Amino acid sequence: MLKVLVVEDEVELLELYDLILSKDYIVFTTDSGREAIEIFDRENPEVLIVDIRLPDVSGVEVIKHAKAKNPNVAILGVSAYRERFKEAIDAGAATVIQKPFLVKQIHNVIQDVLQGKQ
């Protein structure tokens, strides 16, 4: 089963991700960019879903770290701030979706990113 790391500072949304993804993936969650880097290094997930705006280490820094460690990781950026999309893509995210999003979008986007579609 594929491993997915979700980094999101909104606890309710983090719980939702866990709920909707745990049937199909091994899911790791955190609300901290710093902890995300630690989990990424330890677990080496195939998929990283990361909020671009985090309170400690930015999601962009998490993306850069993940891509440096594993260039093949599939990264999905998430943000309510459209102006941050390009920054996330430039850092290595395959795509970025805007909050709020539909639950069914997450599964579709993960599949697209894993298949290299974008």
C-alpha cells in the first residue's frame, strides 16, 4: 500500500484527509512543516500533500526538502492563496489545488499525480 504524508495546519481538515485517504493508503499526518520533514525522512512516502502556508516551516520548504530527498515523490500542494501556486510548482509540486476543494477531487488528483498527468 502506498504511503501518503499530509501536512495541514487546520486540524479539522487534517482529520478529514485521514478519514478519506486511510482506506486506500497508509496515511501520516502532521500540522507542522518541521515534523513533516522528519516524517518524510523516516517514512519516505510516495505522495506528499502539503498546505503551502504553515505556521513554522513553509510548505514550499517542505516541498523542496522532499524533492531533494526523493525526486520521484508525487507532490500535491494545497492553498487558499492562489498567488502561492507558482511558488509551489517551481519548488517541485506536480500540481496545486485551491481550498476549499471537493473530497472526491483529492483521490482523482492523487491518481493523476501518481500517473504523471498533472
